[in-house]
Amino acid sequence: MSRDLPEPALIDCQGGLHPSAVEGFHLFNARQYWKAHEALETAWLEEAGEIRHVYRGILQIAVTYLHITRANYPGAVKVYQRSKKWLDPFPEFCRGIHLGELQHDAAAAMAEVLRLGEGHIGEVNLDLLKPLVWEKTGQEKRPRTSSP
């Protein structure tokens, strides 16, 4: 496995979520996919553990959905494929995030994109872009505060 890919033996699905990830989840569910990407990218870059790859995979699904809303077929296909390599090593439920459901929903949206093809991606029913489901674990990390 590439050094950059999640290492299954090191995956820790207990513990809290980065505050920027939680912000990204809210933005994702508000269909503000670019802003969700930005917040999740912050979480991915600041997180040291394997969970960072979950944030990376979710941000790529956000970008996939953005491409779908903009009728960018090549972008949607390319970024969706990338998201899978980050999320596939993780269990269906990790740190309160329903990853299995997210992956199922994204696969259904992409199946429709592929069925319609590049010339008709603008016809995708955007109701297929389902929200991300997660549960508070009670262990969310507090935002960093700067000292005076």
C-alpha cells in the first residue's frame, strides 16, 4: 500500500472529530460543496491520524457533487474515483460518520451520471445528492483558540 493511503491496522474509529470537519459536514448538507471542501481540507491538513483520510474522501465526494451540479462529467468521474481509495479501507461507521451510507449514496448518484453520459449530465436529479449522516460522539475536539 502507498504510504499516503490509509493503513487499515492503524484506523481508529473511536474518538472525536476535528472542528473543521464538523463545519464541513454542515456545509456539505447545506449543498455548499465548495465551502465544505475548504473546511474538510483544513481538517485533513491539520489532523495527524488515519482519520484524516476520511476527511479527504468526504471532501472529494463534496467536489464530485459540485462537479455534478455544474454538469462537469469528466471532473465528477475523476474525483469520485479518487474518493473511493480514501474511504474504502474504513468501516461503514467510523467516529459517528455513516461512511457506508455516504458511499452508497455517492455510488447511486454516479451510476446516474454514468447512465446519462457526458452529454446529459445536466439532467441528473439533484435529489440523488444525499446529505452526509453523522452522529455526535461527545468527543468532538474543541476549536483551537489563540492565546492573547
